[in-house]
Amino acid sequence: MEVLYKSTRSDIAPVKASQAILKGLSEDGGLFVPDRIPALDKSLSELSKMTYGEVAYEVMKLFLTDFTEEELKNCINKAYDSKFDTEEIAPLVEADGAYYLELFHGATIAFKDMALSILPHLLITSAKKNDVKNEIVILTATSGDTGKAALAGFAGVEGTKIIVFYPKNGVSPIQEKQMVTQKGDNTHVVGIHGNFDDAQTGVKTLFNDKELAKEMEEAGFQFSSANSINIGRLVPQIVYYVYSYAKLMAEGEIKEGEVINVVVPTGNFGNILAAYYAKNMGLPIGKLICASNDNKVLYDFFKTGTYDRNREFVLTTSPSMDILISSNLERLIYRIAGESSEKNAELMGALTGEGKYTITEDMKALLDDFYGNYASEKETAEVIKALYEQCGYVIDTHTAVAASVYGKYKEDTEDETKTVIASTASPFKFTRSVMEAIDTKYSSMGDFELVDELSKIANVSVPNAIEEIRTAPVVHKTVCDRTEMKTVVKDFLGIK
Ligand SMILES: *Cc1c(COP(=O)(O)O)cnc(C)c1O
């Protein structure tokens, strides 16, 4: 049965999956959502015998219903190949009573590779299917990890250009170095004076700029998005929850049908929404544990029913979660509003206008699947140190936020259900924060000295992604104000 994609903000005509992938965002400013969430049509025991690529096909075919089997398998094979440093693609590691689902074995050692390795192929396929002749310009705001993962995914892909905006002082030194050294004639990287929300709002404004769209069309370009609002990113993220469950079954850790919990370190709400979709497809997930850092908008939301972005933006050691507007939450709001685009549009209007909204008691009752909590900077560092000292296992700062919140969840609820923690970045990506958490003596060491030291103490070899940037020259030097973003884009594209 065909799945179509409708907007969360109005009742305009639904589009096919390939069209939703091409557009990224609906014309009315809403996000695309599937008109129904399909049920898994393979049993869990069948899935438990499959490779990552095979599970990917079984999940994605149910959502991307206008792709042929050949098209979809072709995209999957191109994405989940030797770019990943393990054939398992997403291995599970048991440590201190939880299963860490390592989503960082791709090209840029963060979980965004899971979706961004396949998005360019889904996009090119979608363009062909819809007779698109324009060159596709990927416009992306990043809090650090999306940028590099998108750049790596799109670099050199014919028929595409990519422009990435990041907050100049809001990403880690290694994240910045990874981006500004990106090779490929079709890539552009720009630092902006402001935080991630400024970058994201700026990108959204460009997407909705009708005049710019017309100028682009005349010059043979059209925008698309690689941000986690694109369903071409959301759908591939559902896969690893299904895969992790299947793997726990295959390894005899759980019985078929046994309920598990998942903990997700959350920023833009894309990753945890994928887990929610997996649950709605029939995967036996109990609680979806939403972990935030000091930017705890989501924790407050789950507690009070009020989403309020009017607060100080805090820079933390988990910068990819330093977000006050979690864009993908809109898809959940739409769902708990009974799929009413009118009600959702009203709440999103309040978010834009007053910076906050409150959901009704009825809506709040539908959030029972979720548990929200947060970890302070101190708690995050403590959990890194404790896990290392107890198990010799080193996790990154984002994963540590999740691990800390998992501890709070168990204390609050005494729920001992087996639990998968989404491990979203390699500790090598946030080496300084990780090493300083383990021992303050590391503060005096240089960035790459720390990399080598981490490799030693964790007994893990330095990932390729890090080796590459040791000596790579900086090739992207543009920095601008938020108000200059449009001019910068037009410059890159040669539009006057
Ligand atoms: C992007 C990111 C997150 C947050 O994921 P969302 O889907 O935006 O909630 C968490 N950890 C890391 C390392 C990330 O890169």
C-alpha cells in the first residue's frame, strides 16, 4: 500500500516519498509526515537473521513506496559499504548493564553518517524519477556533526552542490577542522556569527524566500535540505532501532517480543522520533528516554506540557545537542494533536511569535511513551570517568548525557527493562572534553596529542576521519552575519 507524505501545517495535497525527499520542507513551512505508519511485514525472527543492509531494505521499502526494489537496494548498497569501518555497520557494545548502539562507524564518526550516507543517493534517485533537470543545492545548518556528514555524503556527487552554515564559535575544534578542510568543488562551508538556532532560522528563511527560488530556477538550481527535517534522513534512522533489536535477539540477549527501552541523546528530535516511528511500526519498545544537556527545553516540555524557548542558550560539551528549537518535535506535536494541521499550525505560530506554546491535557496524555530528563555538565563528565574506570569503555559527551539520564531514569522508576543507548559520536570527535573528564592532567596537552593518548587508554585505534585532518589544509574561510546568508549563497551560485 502506498504511503504519501502530507504537511504538518495545512491540508495541501500529499506527495509521493520521492517528492517529499526532493522538497525537504513543505511549501507551507510544514514538515512532511507519512499519512500512516506502516507495520513491519517481516517477523522479528526473520529480521534477526538479516544483515544491516537487508534490514534497511525491509524498513525503508515500507516508507519509500514509490521507489522500485532495484532503486532502493542500489541506494542502500552504495551507502552502507566500506565507508563504514565494520561490516556490522552499527555494532552493539554491552557496558555497565546497558547496550550501547555504536552509530559512529561511518565516514565522519558521528551518527549522522547513518542517514547522510544514503540521502544523496535517495535524492539523486528522486530527482531522476521526477524528471528534475535543475542542479540540486543542499542548504544545511549544522551544530557540528550534520555539516561534515552532509559534506562527506555530497562531495563530488554529480548534479548537486552543498552549502553548510555553522555557528562560528559553537562547534568543537575538531568538528570545525573537519568541515573547513572538506575537499570537493561542489562544497561550500560558512561560519556565521551567531548560534545554531540563528543558522537554522536563517536557512529556513532562505528556503521560504519566493524571490530567491525564482532567481535560482532561472539559473538552473533548486534547493533541497539535508537537515534532519528531510524524511530522507528520518526513514534511514528507523533502521538501526529495528536492527539493534534483531541483533539482541540473534545474540540471545532478549526473547522474541520482549520489550526494550531506548535512550537517545537529543537535540533536534530526529533520532528519537525515528525510534518512536520504529515503535509505531510494531517494534517492541517500551519507554523512549529523551536525554538533554543543560539546554533542557525538551525535559521541561515533557514535564510541564509547555515548550518554551525563551531562555539562555548554553554552550555545553555536547554541542550537537545545543538547540532550543527541536524542529522534528513538530512531527510528534502534529500526531498528538490528532493529525490536525490546524491545531499544529496554531502551536507552531505561537512558537514563532511568542517563543512558546502549551499543549492540551489530552495531548499530554499521549506522551506516555516518553520520559525526559537532562544531565548537567558535571554529571556528563562524571559518567564518562566512571564508565571508563569500571569497564574501560570510553564514550563521547553526547552519549554520556544519555548514559547519565539512563541512570536517573532507573533511579526514578526502578525499571530494569533491557535498554539500548544510542551512542551518537566517537569519543575521538570530542577528545578534549572526554579526556578532561577522565583526568584533569590532560588539560595541558594539544588536540592531537590527546587523540593519541585516548587511543592508548581506550585501546581503540585512531579513526580514519581523525587521521585525515591532522595535516589537511583549510580550504573554506568564509565567515558572515546572519543577514548576509542570502548574499553568500547567491555568490557561490554565481547569481547576481
Ligand atoms: C545530531 C546529534 C545528536 C542529536 O540528534 P537529533 O536527531 O538532532 O536529536 C546527538 N548526538 C550527536 C553526536 C549528534 O551529532
